[in-house]
Amino acid sequence: MPSFVVQHPLWHICGLILAGLLVAGERRARSSGILALAIWSMPGVILHELSHLLTGILFRARPTGFSLIPARHGNRWRLGGVRFARITAFNALPVALAPLGLAGVLLCLARNWFTWFAPTLQSTLVFYAVAYYCLSSALPSREDLRIACSWKSILLYSLLATIVWLGFQSALIAFME
């Protein structure tokens, strides 16, 4: 049984209230201008861009630039970014969708948080703040989706998924006989 469920229930209610306040704070920052949004979003931007960077290194996409400084691109703002010299059909999907891995990081944190930290109201509130930033930065941006959905990458991963599925089906049929 994860240690998450044995904590004082009121602490988790306070954590959920904090998460709601963080969502409201982000909405307020979005309407207050780019400086407020950049400051508010910085922890999530760091997590998001580091996930791209580390996955790019792992998949040999050759990172050439890393920025956490907001920049205007046309009529949109980009809060951070990582540039790569070698995006291929093989590495485009994992590099572009790397921030989704932050949900897995959060799952690991949820299972172990109160093993690593004393179960107090303060550590519970910090957990909820960390959870908010992990989840809010886990969604891929439009640019991430554009890169992930290149036709070569979709073709390659569709072929791989089909091969894995057929192999699984063959193994299942052999097991059932």
C-alpha cells in the first residue's frame, strides 16, 4: 500500500485547495502579461525543456541550443526551447513527446514522497505544488506535436507497433494452444 493514502486526510484537502489556487494563479498570470506568465511558469518550463534535452541526448538528436528566456515568434510567445541538429524519424517522436514522461515521474514521486520526506502538512503541500508543475508542464506544445507527427516518424512507429502487435498475437495464440 503506498504511503500516500495513510496521511492525514485534511492535509490532502489543503493540498487540493493549493492545486486549485495554483491553477487560478496561472490563469491570472496569463492575463497579466508575458513577464508574469514567464515568472509563474518557470518551474514548469524548466521541467518541460529539460525533458526534451535529456531525451534528445539519449536518442542522439544532438542538442545545439537550450533557452529558458521567453521569445516572441510571430504573434505567439515561446517561454523556452531546445534546438536539435539531428531530428530523425526514429528520434522525433520520443524527443517531441518527452514531457509526457513527467506524468511517470509524478507517479514515482506519489508512491515514494512520504517515504523520502516526513509526513507533515508542509511536505504534503510541497508535494501538491510539485505535482501541479509536473502535470502542467507534461503536455506537449503545438511545436512538439508538429515534430512528433511528421509523416516519417508516424510511418516508422506505426510499422513498429504493428510488428509488436503481430508478435504479441502470435505469442498469445501459441500460448493458448
